[in-house]
Amino acid sequence: MIFRYYTDCDRAETGEHYSIKGVETQIYVLGEGTWKLAHVQYGKDSD
């Protein structure tokens, strides 16, 4: 599964505003009849 996200943030130490735009990839495996999350990877969005 692939998710794109965008988050507005404020740095606690300085109050500086910044944003994060990225992609989250999730890998699931089927084991014992149920899907289980096996891996998550985060990266910068190229758009």
C-alpha cells in the first residue's frame, strides 16, 4: 500500500513553521490466515 501525506508543523523549540510532504509504503504478508504489517518505509514525495 502506498500513501501520500502532507503535514504542517511548528518546531517546539523555536516556533518555526515548516511542512512535511512524503510517501509511506506499507508491506503486508499473509500468515496464519491474517494479514500482518511486515515493513513500513517513508520517503520524500517527488511531486
